[in-house]
Amino acid sequence: MPSGGTDDFPGLPVGAARRLADERGWRVVRVLAPGAMMTMDHREGRLNLLVRDGVVERGWEG
């Protein structure tokens, strides 16, 4: 189970967010652009990052 929540990711550059996710134990990191199509299946241990212009706007599990 990853440590920490998803509130620390918004505002980070995508590279820094990926490194933080790795340090915290997220198994899978999915980077999504605004409006991107995505599956709606929930996967425990997957971190979703909504990224605009290389900066994370939102992060959530699943």
C-alpha cells in the first residue's frame, strides 16, 4: 500500500511527481492530459495524475 495521500502531487512538475510516487510505493502511475479518454476501472495502487503543460493539476487513486 502506498504511503501518504494524493494531496502532495498538484503543482509538481510531472517528473518530480513520478519520483515522489515511486518513493511512496505507487505501483502504477498513469499520466493523463485534460480531456483524455481513460478506463474507469479502479485499480488499487494506481496513481492517476491529471497533467497540463507538464504540471500536475490533480492526483487520485484508482
